[in-house]
Amino acid sequence: MLFLIIMLVVSYLIGSIPTSYILGMRLCGVDLRKSGSGNPGATNAFRVLGWKIGVAVLLIDILKGFLPTLLVLKWRGGGGVMASADMALLAGIAAIAGHMFTVFMRFKGGKGVATGVGVFLALAPKALLPTLAVCLLIIAVSRYVSLGSLIGSALLPVLIGVFYPERTLLIFITAAIGLMLIIRHRSNIGRLLRGKEHKLFS
């Protein structure tokens, strides 16, 4: 139980690191919460701070989900009260929650997509990689990151069901996380329907 509590707290704190805010302020003197879309995430970093910082934010945010999930997966590999995959999933959820509701910014964070990519890269790479391919294709054609993220959120639990049909808990949790991400994108959905959504690059 103590290990579980420590694992969740550490994963949450790792996920809570406000990458875009730190890099934006340190390197450019820009507070992303007051620039562009106002969202402290990788997409807004690309638009406001440029592709170099945007890529750095994206990779670090992915690592925030990948590292705690993978470490727990390896640490608990082979036994204990709870299966290693289930504990790693909990660590991943904590990291995503940290990114969305960071304790360092009054519980207002990003939308959790990049951190979620890191989590499922560790847990379900066979399902994640084709999902990413579809998302990137949609983004390349439409230039709407939000559209790619929304479709990916819906597609990933389906592909996890295809590639990992025996992992019922993972399928259920992935669907719940996907629904949460869609809810977090509700303002984007409204702008997409009105034809006023921000494009990655004009």
C-alpha cells in the first residue's frame, strides 16, 4: 500500500511539471497562459514560441507519461498484490491527471494528450502507433491538432480492444481517459463546428 501511494504521488508530481510554462518563461519571457490560445500545452507552444521549443515541450510532456509508467511496469514486473500492468496504468493515470490539473499552476494545466501518448507508448505500443499515424495524417491534411487529438482519443480504445482483447481493464480505462480528453476539448469542438478553430500553422 505504501508503495502504491508513493507511486501515485510521484507520478502525479512528474506529470504536474509545467513544461511549456517553464520553457516559455525561461527562454522567451512568455507566459503561454496569456498568449495564443491560453493553453499551457505543446500546441500553443508551437504557435507562440516556435517549432524548436514546441518540439521540446512535446517530447518532455510525452516523457512525463512514459517514464513513470515504464518504471512502475518494470519495477513490479512479476508479482505483488496488484499486477504490474495495472499498477503502471494507475501511475499513467496519475501522470495525466498531474498534467491536466498541475499543483504548480493552481490545478490548471494542459489537455493531457502528449502525456497520454507517453503512457500508452509504455503500456500498449501496438495500438498507439497506428493511432498516432492516423492522428498525424489528419493534422497534416487539416492542420487542426484538436481534430487529430479527438479522433485519436476515440480510436485508441478500439485498437487496444483489437490488439489487447484480454486486457479488459486497460480497454475500459482507455475509453474513460478518451472521454475525459474529449470533454477537455469541448471548446475546440465548438470552434471546429463554427469553422473558427485555431490551425497549427496558418
